[in-house]
Amino acid sequence: MMQIGLIGIGAGVAAALLFASVVSGSMLSIFLFYLAPLPIMIAALGWSHWAALIGALGGATALAVGLGGLYFFVFLIAAGAPAWWLGYLTMLARPAPTQGSPALEWYPAGRLVVWAALLGAAIVLVAIPSFGTDSESFRAGLRGALEQMMRADDVVPGQTGLRASDASGVGRLIDFLVIVIPPTAAVLTTITNTLNLWLAARIVKFSGRLRRPWPDLKAIQFPRTVLALLAAALVASFLGGLLGIMGGALSASLLVAYGILGFAVLHTLSRGINSRIFLLGGAYAAVVVFGWPILALCLLGITDTVVDIRGRLARKRGPPAPQ
């Protein structure tokens, strides 16, 4: 128990330092900020979810002492609690349903991706009331925060505020950012949740402490109820008002999850193709460089959920030939 406590405290301090780096305002600090959940996830996967819980609370307490009480809740909501929960679910297992089998049935990897998306959306939804409790006050609050940031970055000697020649262009930019920031923040948080969990698992596996067998990521699946939730979120996103903003954030997170599922389907469908490496490499590069091709992968993931493309292909190919 002493070891778990010490590991948790160390993970919490590391996560707090990564989280607090954003105060410096440098570009590197943004990257470090998004890595803040990683130490807590490593503690959960390599030692115990109790170590992760100690890390989450310890990191929040350290930030509250160093930067103010508000950071206790900000850290817990944005990094500590999601990291602990994802780590807890990853190591969740039950006896396999086969009688007499000592094997364990681990929490499905596909559902972990869904949870990463739900937590990504939840972080954004929890942050929305801090800017306003309705759509107009939210947009006004977010616009004011962006304008303040712009002024801080665009001050000329002897003047305060934005340059007059830039005011019109900056105003249009701010209007655009007010619209795209909620879904974009949900997308980034979903991606970083997923990548941090994958990276934590790889680190713990390399150290030899990962008790869970590495899952076949090409075979991940989502429950069909997630598709119904996505449909409801998309409908809500067109209703306008604060509900529309929330629906847009949730839709963006779930679409990213289905994009990840689409990559899993693409890996399966491309088996046996001579140019497979170029096909997969091109798909990853297109998503990273352009972004919008992820929509095609979302559609592929949704289609697989509905009609089971991979299952149909496996039945068509038949069992693998004996070695």
C-alpha cells in the first residue's frame, strides 16, 4: 500500500507540473498540458487505480496550493478524473463465461474509445457554464475572453488594444473562433484522451507491468447505442441555442471515435492488398494534413457498426489456412 501511495503522489506531482506549464504561454506548454493525464494513466495501468486516484487528488491539491483553489477543480475535471476513470476501466476484468476457464474477459477496447470521446465532450460541456448559461451569454463571454487574449498579443508601443487596421479582420476571426472552439476543443480532448491511454499502455507494457493482454485494435467494435447517441447529438446540434452548442461538441467527439473505428475497419479491409502500406500511410497522412478525410472514415466506421463489414468479410474469406 505504501508503494501505491508513493507512486500516486509521484504521478500527481508530474501531472500537476505538466498541467501548470500552460501558464507560461509557450507553444511547447500546450503540448505538455495535453500530456498531463499521462502519468496518472501510467499509475493506473501499472500499479492500481488507487494509485491513479491518489495522483489525481494529489495533483489537484498541489495546483490549488501553488496557483489557487480554482485549479483544484479545473485539474480534476480536465485531467485527473478522466485519466483515473479510463485507467480504471482499462484494467477492469471479469472471469470468462466459459466454465472452468481461468481466463479473464477484459473491458473491451472499443468501449474505451467511446469513453474517451464521452469524457472529451463532458470536459467541454462542464466548461461552457463558466462563460454563460445561455447561448448569447456564452458567446459573449467566449468572445470577451478571446478579445482579451488578442489584445494581450497585439499591443503596440504607446497604445492599448488592437490596431485599427486589424480590427475588422480580428473581429471576423473571433466570430469564427466562437463558433468552432466548442467542437474543436471536444475533438482535441478526445484525441488526446485516446493517445494518452494508448501511450500509457505501451509504456507500461514495455516495463513488463501491464497485466492485461494487448488487444487486437483492428477488431474494436462499438455498441449500437452509441450510434443512437450520435444521431441524437446531431439532431440537437441543429436546434440552436445552448443545446445546439452542446450537441455540436458531443457530435464532434463521437465522430472522432467513429473515425478511429473507421481506421480499424480500413486495417482489416486492406489485408492482403499489395499496396497496403501506401494505402494506410496515405489515409493517415490525409487525415493529419487536411483533416476532413476523417469524415470518410467516420462513415466507414458507422457503416461497419450497422452492417458488420468486417464480419461479412471474415465469413467470405473463411477460416485461415492451417500452417
